[in-house]
Amino acid sequence: SAASDVYKRQEQTRSDLLDSARRHFTTTGYNSVTVDDIVSSIEVSKGTFYYHFSDKQAMFSALLTECLTETADTVTTAIRLLDKPGANGPQVAATSAWVYLSRSRDDRTYRELMRQAPMVLGEETYRHIDETIVLPPLVTLMETLAARHELKAGVHTHMAARMLMTMFVTANSIIAESDDPGTTMTEVADTIATMFSGIVLGDVPLSRAAANG
């Protein structure tokens, strides 16, 4: 229908705007990019930009939300893997964490958005987006491990999820800001693995979990 065609065109334009912004934010940096820069490279008007986004910060927030939704999907995948016969809960969770951290090391665009996010959005807004998108599946993961009797006695699932989320947000920032993301990720992964082993029954270093996953 005509209405459907209009909707598809609008969605494509929004996607094109986000792609343009992603390229500019990654290569030039948020503060140096203007709305004119974003629209000129895809030949749309500033009016079109403001139809889809209230301002440049709202566009950055949309890009960050996309990234963190993909992060949440990593956790959800881990939860599904726990349904498989013989699944080792701590190892599945550790492998998921390795995949998550690897993105900060390997994906320059993701790394740049993570690095700039606290400055662009402010720590409070950045944390709110994390808590809205990433925290719920982390809580489910902790509850699943608890139901499988793979968490140590006395671990509070919701609190464990909140603290893990904070730890991974910090880890992301440390890797993103590093001059040597590969080495830094290894150090971060080893440290998180040691901390993670304090709440689960079993000790699976993240690097070994990835190698065996």
C-alpha cells in the first residue's frame, strides 16, 4: 500500500542517517561533527534530520541503544545455550562475556561509540540506557544459574547482575580508551574471570572459555 511504502522510505532514511552519523562520529568525533555534515553525505535536508531526531545527541543515543541491544542479545544467547543438555553454566556465561569484551577490542566503531558515550550523554543517562537494555537479561542469566545450582550460597541474583553490569561497562571504557586494546582486554578478562569465580561454582577463565566455546 501507499502508506506502507511511505513507512519503508522513512525507515530507510532513518537508517541512512544513522549510518552517516556512525561514520562521522567514529572518524571525526562527536564534538567535531555537525548536522550539516551528517545530512550532506547522504543528500537529505536538515528538515529530514529533525523529522527523525530532535538533535545530534538524540542520534548518538539511538546509535548507543543499537550497540547495547546487540550486547543484550549476547546475554540472551547464553541463556538459551543453558537449555542444552550438559551445558556448563559458568563456562557459557564466561564465553558470553568474552564475546562481549571482544567487540570492544575488534570493532573500531563500537569502541569509539563506547569511548565517547559518557562524555556525550553524561554518566547518568549512559547508565540509565545500560540499566534499561543490558540489566534485564543479566538478571535472567543470574537467576538461571541460581536455578541450576551453579551460584554459590549467599549470592543475590539481582545485586550480582547490577555489579556485573557496572564491571562490564567499566571494562568497555578501559578497553576503548587503551592504546593497546588487545593486551588490555586480556588483562581485563583475566581480572573479571577471577571476580566471576567468586560467585559461581567452578572457575573458568574467560580466555579458556573462549578457546573451548
